[in-house]
Amino acid sequence: MAVPFKEIIAEMERLAPLNLKETWDNPGLLVGEPEKEVRSVLLTLDVTEENTVYAAEKGFDAIISHHPVIFSGLRALRTDTYDGRMFRTLLENDIGVYCAHTNLDSAAGGVNDVLASLLELNDVRPMGEGEAAMGRVGIFAETLEATEILSFIKTKLNRSVLPYSGACDKDIRTVALCGGSGAGFLPAAVEAGADLYLTGDVKYHDAQEAVKQGILLVDGGHYGTEFPVVFELQRILSAAGAERNWQTVFAVDPTSRDFIGYF
């Protein structure tokens, strides 16, 4: 049977309570209404023109994304723009959108715990305090050479290239990580005693700082380090649906892609 969107939202907020969000963030139900009857949900990292059209064509009732579809506010809704076309598709087809962002980063079982699990880390704990605590620190079962770890990470994240900087000649045991754009937490990773810090969106001077700090800094990409949580959301929501007899389909977005290409 169809289920009100608010029941699925409640399950999302059990996983990623809104009180975990950062003050600058904008998660929550951003398009649509909580009473909307939902039979199918598209799970994705980003809401895009491509996946809103896909959702409309395939008859999805809702989208759940990691990145907020409305972030800094809207100043206009012109339908001759990318965003305007996207919102028109959502509204014309009555597709609700719920977003879980930094609250899902920090949550137990969220973005960063999924990333730590994917890397098979043990003894996982939060990294730092405050905003930095959305990151995680863990250890590999055994100490390995940096080149072995880089190859392992590249395979696990399914990356065509894996940029890195810093101490690539040292053995690696302790790993800090923060999915998405977390290069600013490099000092927290160093303070946590990490041999390697994995994140995305690394800039040139972040790489330079890693050299100075004697840590191996690895850029797994914003998309690469965050997209794995989408499959975990599918597992969690499908299990909740089976337990509550929702008869709701939770599907991973097949149009999803990294916005950054590599030639």
C-alpha cells in the first residue's frame, strides 16, 4: 500500500536527526507535502534536471537526496533556467523532495560510517569536535604500505584516478576520513594521529599543507566519497518498508554521476 511521505521522513529522521545539522545547512522536506501518498522513491546524491525528468517519466512519487535542492534560498523561479525547469518538473508531477545533508554526515550509520565500513576500518570513532566530528577515524586490521592503500581506496571508491599528496613513503594504519568537501578538517585528522586522511575537493594548498604535516592526503572526490551512502539508504528504507508493510519501492538513481569528468 502507499504510505504518507511523512512516515518515510520519520524513518529518515530516526537515522539522521535534524538536530545534527550544521547551522548553515538546509535539510528537510523542501518540495511537496508530508501527507503525499508515496509508492516509489528515487534515492540520489543530487537533485538534477536529468533525474527529475527521469522520476517524472517513471512515475516516482518522491526523491530523497543528500544535497539540499534548495540551499541558499531562491530569488526567482524562471522556467527558462536550469533550476526553474527542474522545479517545474517536480511541481507539475507532484514529486516531493526530502534532503538529509550534514545531519546524515554526522549520524551514526550515515555518510562517514558507510565510508569507514567500505574501507573495512576497525575501532571507528568520531574525528574531532563540533563540525569536524562528522568525520571518522579508524584503523586497518594491519599496517600496509601507502601504495597498497591507495590502490585499495581507488578500487573501493571506483575512481578512475585518485589524487594524493604528502607522505606517500610511509606505512599506513590509522585513517581519518570525511566524505564530501572536508579538506578544511586536515588539522583535525593530524591531531587524531592519522597516517592518511581521505576526503574530497582537495585544493593545491591543502595538498601543500599535507606535505608540511607529514600526512598522506587522498582526494576520493566529493561524489566518490558520498555516493556509497545512497545504497545504504536503499537498504535501510527497504527494510523499514518491509517491516511496516509499506509496499514502497526505493530505487537508486541510475542517472546519478560525478559532475567532474576525467579525460
